Amino acid sequence: MTRRMKGEPHPLEGAEPAAANGLLHRRMFLRGGALFTGATALGGLASIVPASAATLPEWRTTPGRPFIGYGYPSAFEEPVKRLVTARAADYPTPGTGSSRTPLHLLEGIITPSGLHFERSHSGVPDIDPTRHQLVIHGLVRQPLIFDLDALARYPTVSRIHFIECAGNSGGGWGLNPPAGAVATMHGLLSCSDWAGVPLSYLLDEAGIDPKAKWILAEGGDAAGMSRSVPLSKCLDDAMVALYQNGERIRPEQGYPMRLLLPGWEGNMNVKWLSRIKLTEGPTHTKDETSKYSELMPDGKAMQFTFPMEVKSTITRPCETLNMRGPGYYEITGFAWSGNGKIKRVDVSADGGKTWAEAALADPVVTKALTRFRLGWQWDGRESILQSRAVDDTGAVQPTRESLVAEKGVKNAYHYNGITSWEVRESGLVKNVWA
Amino acid sequence: MSGHKVVLGGVAVAALLAAGTALAVDPPKMGRPAPADLVKLMDISIPPDGTGLPEGQATAKQGQTVFMERCAACHGERGEGKTNDRLAGGKGTLTEEVTVKTVGSYWPWATTLFDYIRRAMPYNTPLSLKDEEVYGTVAYVLFLNGIVGENDPINAQTLPKVQMPNRDGFINAWKEPAVATR
């Protein structure tokens, strides 16, 4: 931490505006954090600390609970949970659909495993790992079976990667902006520390027929969810993931094993992976034809658009996390790209007229969520907050206007337009098209 | 095909590397041969050329009964959609203001219908339909879309030849990387 020397100007007092409407220079994050005067930083807290604290809280005078085998969040954190769509009790297919990660309530870049978004087509199977195996067959020299014990013998790789549903932010294609917190529109997005076996080891062991150019990956769930994947991706950075954030993959995420295709459509990261067939061409499954294909304005559909494009969103403030009067705020959010590393994130407080470069928090990892931050001295006037990400291929996150001009509004998938949060004078924050 | 080498970590390795000698080992080979009967049981995917389609056949007329009993509750008696996806109609709407994506208006391959119904439908009892029942259900959904006749037999030979109305509506956007990844 940088200590402020006596006589040195206060960082906020001297904070250099980096763009219009109160955006401050990212320097304050880069040199180890800003220092605040008590009056500025604690002003908001004063109201919840009793003026006369004559008694100590009971947890200071009573021993706490003993040890437990598996921990869970504080009971006071109960509101921090996935957004689950309410459905009628007699809804006939309750295992189809999704739940969303509460992005606005999280910090850092790792999504707690229990908050990783869910997307499944026939519920979450309760798989006995001793009876689960992965079969690799098709255009191979020798069809093989791998169980968990066998996979445990291979060299392990561990990497931090995001998974984003191809339908994430699909509300962006709509005429009106979806109401609600950032998770409502963008919550089909999570990031974990995945560990497992490079898929290339297993394919090589089976012996790849030179005619093979694709695989079909299939899940062991009741939907037998299946997708075709180019072999080149399988031999590049694909993984049979066994661990998520240090422990075995959660059932909702594919226990005991899932296919991990860094940066590519979430749907392709087949959960409960049980079969891989090497093929000459794609199989054209239901989920890569009727779904997850991008319908363009001319009526043609783009098929096999695998990587998730460069994107970012501010998670705080956002709708439901309203402002509490003028003053200093931290603007923060996530940036990510399925094509590489995040190189830069810019933030605007005036609807995109002027931009200030945000600070990127370490680590900045390829195909992972990247945390950005920027200080903001809000003067209490109406503002529109935006973030714009650039990845290391040079790709720039588009405005909604340019994205819609290019792809129309019937796409339903791969929306990566800039998010706009309108901050009203009352402090209310609203999702808007701007 | 041992294209991958695992480089061991440690000081000794660093020394060897410094000396210009790469120390590497092959990953272990822990896979067991997959029995043919297991592969046959699991290999249920059907590509557009119809490879793997089973014997048997049925017409839409025969499939209607199965559809009414097993599918209509969620998809509607005429495939008009209820709690779950609409299956019929919508032809010509892909460029209209209101787009209706169905098997008839959108799906490029008829084989996908067999593949998906057999593997995943009905929702509560996947893999419970007999092959003839799957062929019949496929035939009925195609019939609802005006793609096949009521009495056309749908089987391993006829299904891959069914011309879907939106067959040419898809563009393969995947470009293989110019440089081999290994």
C-alpha cells in the first residue's frame, strides 16, 4: 500500500479527471489504492453506526459455533443467489432452462461454484462417478473407455476460463431494454478455475484417423445433449474438466466431467460428458441447427459461430444497485473475450461521448473474466455509464446500434453490444438503449 | 500419434534445457478398449447422410397416434406449440417482422429430427420410443409442415433424402485456423 506522506495532496482532491462527467484517472487503482479522508469515505456509514455505542454485540461476548465439514456463506448473504425463473408447479419440463449468476453481487473474477449459471435441457442428473465413463470412438484406430480413475493418471492442466451461454444478453436484441439487475440480462456468464486432462491426450491415444475433422460430444444427461466441435479446437486448448475451483465439478456443471472449450459457446462445453465420436463433418444436431445459429436480416442463418466475441459490462452501479447521493463511487465490471486476452477497457459517463481507460485488476487471463475498475466523482446529475472492451486481437466491443445494424434483431445469440446504465438525478439506475 | 510431450518441472530439467536437451515423456495410456456392444448401444447420433439410422419405417398416419399420446401435451396436437416449442408452420417468416422458427420453416436437415426425438423425447421418458415410433413421429411432424405426404414411408433410405424447405438457409461460418495448432 502506498502511504500518503504528510503534506502530499489527497488523491481525490488531486485526482485527475480522465473523461467528462467526473471519471477519474485509473492511476488511483494502479498505485495500490486510493486514500480517502474520513469525511468522504465514511460519510455513508455514519448512519448505520449508533451514535452512542454503549454495548458490545453479542458475538463479542459469546463463543461462536464449532467446526463443520463443509462451509457455507453467512446467513446474512442469503440474497446472494442465482436468479431462477419462477414457473408454475405443474410446468411439464422443469429441467429445461437456466438460472443466472448474480454478477452485480460478486467481486474478483472467480464465480463461486454454487453461483455458476446453469443451463440444462433435461435437469441435473445425479451421476454416480464409479458408473460414469467417457467413450471415444468413430474415426479412431481403437475405441477407448476412460473412467475417473484412468483420467486421474494423466498430467493435469488447470486454467481460469469463463463460460458464457451463447444466448447470454439475448435481451439486447429486443426492442426494449430488459429491466432488472445486470444478472437479468447478462447473468449466463461465469468464470472458474478449471482443472482436468487435455482432450488431445485422449484423442491421440485412441489414434486419430486422418479423415476425422470434427467430433461429436455428447452428455450423459436425459437429453443426451450433443454438439459438433472442430477437431482443431480439440487438439488446441480443449480439456476434459474434472475440477472447478479446487473441488470436483458441481452436478449443475457436469459432474463428474465436462468438456471445456475455452472461449466458445457455453452450450458446446458439454456437461456430464460421456461420448466423443470422431467424424468427417459436423453431425448437425438440434442444438447447432435449430438453436445456437444466428439468423441474419436476409433470412440466412450463420451456423458454427463458435467463439464468444469481445464484451464487457459494468456490474456496479447497475439497475437495482442505485446511487446514494452525489460523491465518490467505484465503477467496476467484467470484460472478456473468447478470442483472447482483454487488452483495454474504456468507461464513459456521458453515453459514449468521452472515454477514460479503466484499471484492469490482475490477473488478466486469456479467455477469462477480467475485472476493471474506475473512480467516479458523481455530481448528482443524470449520466449514462458505459464500458467498452478491446481484446488482444484488436477487436472492439460494438455499440448496440452498430451491432443491430450488422446483425439485425432476430439473432437471439452472441449479443455483445455495449451496455448503458442511465443514472438519474434521483439516484435510480436503469438499463437503457443509448 | 504421440504428438504431445510433457515437460517435467524442476531444477534438473532446467539444467538439461539449458544444456540444449529437452526432457520429455509421453502421457500415460490409461484408456481401455471399448467393447463393440457398448459403442453400438451409445452411438445414437445421426448425421445428414443418415448413417446409423435403424431399420424399420412408419408413415405420418401411423405416427399421429404416437404424437397425440406422447408429444401433443407440450407441443400441441398440430405442432402449434404449447408450453414447449412450436414445431409446425411459420414458413416464409424468416425475413418477416414476426419470425416463427419451426422444423418446417427453419430446420435444415430431416435427420436431426430423428436424432433428437430418439435421444431426448418425450421429456419424461427419453429413449423409450421404439424405432418405428420415432420414424412415425418424425413423419408426422414433417407431414404437419407439408414436407411429406400422410402415407409416405419414412425410413433409413427416405429420411436423408427429404428436402427441408430451409435447407439452403444456413451458412457455415466456421473457418479452420490457417496455421495448424500443433
